[in-house]
Amino acid sequence: MRVLIVEDEVRLAEALGQILEEQKYQAEIVHDGELGLDYAKSGLYDIIILDVMLPKKSGFEVVRELRAAKIATPVLLLTARDEVADKVTGLDCGADDYMTKPFAPEELLARLRALSRRQGDVVLEELTFAYLTLNLSTYSLRCGAKSVHLGFKEFEVLKLLMTNPQMIISKETLLLKVWGTESDAEDNNVEAYVSFLRKKFFYLGSRVTIGTLRKVGYRLEEGGSRT
């Protein structure tokens, strides 16, 4: 899961990032409301953790503008202010949840898990395409009786492809979602990880492959014979 943290207290933002990364979330941090809004509008994030008292734009303004722009990414507001009126304002602006500082890391993680279920009541443990099954907790990929463990970026690339099985995913999208906006990764990094995945598909004896549409991108395809 990819999380955007918009928090002007640098030490707190870094602590939040560490908590999330220990749980295998991808976290990106910005420190003011204007930049936070620009990042959030990219649509790259699964959840946004948003401080209320920010330079340049308040958290209330950011979430209000996100909703006006039809960006539906779940937002968790963080603030030291615990007045009921502030909570009501935040929720009325379009936030999905509200936490006051200080907070326990366990509660934060529980609220993030709840927000990740905002579009439905079921938390997926696995993704399946044809004979391939990807376990989202263990990073294991299974085909029939065989299974193989995926590295983090292999997992993220395949998860994106399996989550959007009918879509062609461009290299640019993969670079943004898997490597991040500040990464120096290039097209050949994507090509390398696609190659790694193809080799693992072959090892598993899968009939699924990653098809390349020249100058467009990649998508999962079912074909050939399963060994």
C-alpha cells in the first residue's frame, strides 16, 4: 500500500514513515499543504495522512480541494486540536477519519487498515489471474503445487498488473507507483523486473505471461500450455 504523509513536523513525519515502512507500506513525505495537494492529485496513493495545521494550505483546504477535484483517496487527518468542532469541520470537508496527537502506532495502523477497506468490506488476501495466485501478505506467487517468493519490487510490479488485469500499464506508471516520484529509476529498471517475473512464471510452469505492447506498456496475458 502506498501512503502519502503531509506533515510539517519533520521528526514526526519521519517517525510515521518509519512505522509504515516497517509494515511494508511505501511512504512518501511532504511538509506543506500546497505540495501535499499536488502530490495527492497525482492519484498514486492508496491513503493520505494529512496534518491540519500546515504551511501554505491547511489540511482542511487540502482535503476540500481534493474532493472538489473528484479525488476519492481516503484521508486520515492528524492534529493536536481535539475540539469537536474541528473534527466535524474535517469530516465535513471530506476527510474519512480523524486522529489527535499524540497517538499510539497500533491505533494508527488499525485506522489505516480500516481506511483501506473504504471501498468494500472484504480485505483481499490474494489476487488471482488464470492459474497464478499472489499472496498479499507473504509475497508468494503460486501456480498449482509450486510457489516462489517475490522480492519487494517484483511484488509491487505484479500486484499492479494483477489489480488491473484488463489494463495496459505503462512504464511511466510503473516507475511512479513502484519506484516513486523522487527515484532515479529508468525504463530499463522496469524492463529488468518484468524479465525477473517472466522467469518466475516459467519456473512455476504458468501459462500466464507479461505481454509487451511496444511503446505502450505491459499487461498480463494468458496463453501457451501449462507444464
